[in-house]
Amino acid sequence: MTLVSFLLSGYLPLYNNNIYHTPILLKTYDLPQFANDAFVQSLRYFSSGFWIVFAGAGFYVNVKVFFAIWLVVTHFGFLAASLHFAQSTGLRDRVQLNIFSLLICCSPLLYGIAVGGGGLMLNYFTHSELANAGLLLGISYAIRGRYGYCAVAVCATFFLNAFMAVWMLPPIVLLTAYHLLSGKISLRRYLMNAASGSVVGSLFLIVPILNVLHNPDAGDVGDFSYQEFLWSFFPNHFFFSSLAYKELCLVAISIAGLFLTARLYGRYAGEMLMLALGCVVLLFMAAVVPMITDSRMALNLHLVRGFVMIAILAALSLAIVASRWITERGNYYLTSLGLVMAAALTIHKYGITIAVAVLLVELTARYSAVSAALLRQKAVRPVIWICLFGSFVSVLIRSANAVDDSANGIAFESTWERVGTWASHSTPANSIFQVPHDAAPAFSYASNRRLWFDSKYGAAVMWSPSYHQIWQTRHAAGADLSDFRQSIHESDGQIDYVATECSGQIDKVPEYKEDDICVYKTK
């Protein structure tokens, strides 16, 4: 199933957020040419425990191999945690588990970027997507009433990504209250398990907490509006009002799906209801917190990005119900609904709308003989087969597109790596470059040369507020840096080389040319 997930996600070795990770793996901040680079120096305090532990690993294993191995671990870990979650909710039949595994591997709901910008199964490695497995395991153990293991999972998630551990708290707190009030677990047993798990789990907290304490910028609140900065940098992670209407509808439909499936879980219906309510609490927090505070600590919880948890829980819950209905022997009605739901979940991410509509049909059919009779008619069978065929074709198309995108992306990265290799060998170590945003991870990896600006650099303000002044100045000019002359003007002469698409409008002979990329010296 991990292989299937790779065929549908694709793979890019140096992409997007890897611009933060590669310098840590190579300890770029120890190189003399980066001594005065505020962004690269700030990466010493990038507080995920994962990167702290693996700082310098690039000296022992190729960085791209490192990313590839951990992306495999990420996909495998998420799929394994999903199966654990399914078993926690009572899905134990082998056939049902196989169908469930196939559905989650093929569902576009679990790939790419969720509403709010949180990552699911991606085509490149980051620690946050690895933390999705910890998040899911923590909730799964809470459903089972195994709060010792739950505490360890929460702490492990904190080690990888602290604010993701905070997202877990609303559903886990509600599950705890439900188990205690319903008598499913005694207070004494809960306290003993939670305490022992917390003691073990606390070992995961040491590394990231020590890193924060050693950060000279940790207590700096800055003399700027943190909300204004976030709006200028990446508002979709932080502000409810930044989301498009259709994205808000998708979140609402996902939560509705959780509520509608809860009643179908038998003895686990109460637990699933608590998960749905926990998602509502997270939604409320995401809407309210930015209204009442400008606190960097509070806003850094990325509560809107936490909608990725809602997306995961909704997709898994619907896949579990579909798996049960498909294997409902002797009940053509439920089998038909299950097949339609399975098709909806695997064709497109907005297929969740159809899946929730199927739940409503099943609900109303309990009280409507007409609805039930309609689904028992032979005329419905062609519709079901068309849905399944559409699902199969959709998976093939998505896989082909992922492979094609990966091939194009790797070729693009390889080209910019060659440009970076030239820069490394042919320019002074203290040279400052400007390159297109998409090229920055590959170029920086191969060149060990400073970049004057990249739009991703703004993240450094989150852990090093002192970087804000530099970010503000360069971000204001950043929109025009694609223009050669504007790059020179806006940088006040600090940029030594500009690498961009070759153009006859630039009246300079390029220092180096690679395919359609030219490197121009500015001075």
C-alpha cells in the first residue's frame, strides 16, 4: 500500500519547505559565508526535535536519499496509524481492513494540502507530515482508553511538531471526559496510565524545549504587529477569514460527515461523537483566537492549519463505513451505498460531498420505504458500475499525472542543481544570488551560496522575531525581483548574481548558461 501511495503522490527530492531542512542537515549555518545571513543563522533554533536530532546528517548520508527514506517512513507510518485507528473503532474483519486500506491509499482526500495549508501524504518529506501518524495514533489509543500510550503519542507528536500536539487536545480531552463519565474507565486507572505515559513521553520533550530555551529570540515579542506579519506571509495557516468559501464548505461537510458516521459505529458511537465535537472545538478556537490576541505564542499554534486533522478523521471515518457496507452480505441496499461511497471517496476530494449525501440517503431510507425501494431496483446497478469505473479511471489518471509531475519536477531540480554546482565552483564563497522561488531549494543545496530573498524566508520570524525587519524590507521588494534590473535596484547593490530565464532584453552577456537559464553578474 505504501507503493500505491507513492504512485499517487509522486516524489520530489528538493522542494518547497525543504529550503528550511537542507541547511540544517548540512549545517550550512557553520560555513563562514553564512555567518551574517540572518535567515540561515535562525535555523539553529528551528524547534522541531526531528531536525535538531538530525542536524549534520547530510555529512553521512546524501540529503536526497535521506529525504526519500523518510518520505517512505512517513507514508508507511500514516497508513499503519490509519489501520490502527480503524481497528480501534471496531473494524477487525480482514476483508474489511483490506478494503479500507485500498480506499485510504486511493482517496485524494488524504493527498496534497488540506484546507488551511496542512500537509497530508505529500510528494516531498517534511516533519509535520510524519507527525500526522503520531497525531492519529494518539487519538486512536484514546478511543481504546489506553491513555498511557496516548500520552506517549502526544509527546512524540510534540517532539516532531509542537502545535500539532495542541490540535490533538480537544478530541482527547472530550474522549477522556466521556470515558470517565460513562464509567468505561475509572479515574484511578486513568490517572495511573496517563501519569506513567507522561513520564515516559516527557523524554521526547527535552530536546525541543532545550532548543527553545537556548534561542536568544525566544522571549522577544518584537515591536510589530504579529497578525499583520502573518497576513503578509501566509495567512491561510492562521486566519479563518483568509479561507475561500468553497474551502469553508469542505470543512463543514467534513465535520458533518463525522457526525453522520458517528451513529453507525455501534459501541464506539460515543467515541466518534467526541471526535466530531473535538473538531468543532478546534474550529471555534481557530475562529476566535486571532480575534482576541496578537500573541506570537498563541498565533503560532497554526489553528487553521489544524483543519488537516479534521480532513484525516473525516476521510478515515467515511472509509470505515464504506468498507463495512460493501461487505454487508445479503444486504444489496447497503452494499450499493457502500460502493457508491467508495467511488466518491476515490474520484476527487470534493467527492466527500457525495459520500455525505449517501449517508443522508441511508438515514432517510430508514424512515422512507420509497428511498429504500429505489436503491433495490436493478436500474441502479449500472449507475454503481459507472461510479466504480470512474473511480478506477480517476486513480489511473492521478497516478499518471503524479509520475509525469515528478519526472518534470526532478528534471527542473536537476537543472538548477547544475546551476548551483557551477556557482559553488566558479563564484566567490561570499557571493549573494537571487533565483526564482521554485528553484531556491535545489540551487541552495548545490551552491552553498546566500540568497538575498525568498518568500519562504518569512517563516523565520516565527522563531526569530528579530528577523522581521529584514523580512519586511525585502518582502516589500520581493514581488519585483523576477525583473533583472529591479533585482539590482531593490537590493541596493547587495545582489552579486541573478539567475533567471535567458532574455534578449537583458543587455549583458551571461556568466553561465544551463538550458534556458542564464546567470548574470550584476556588477
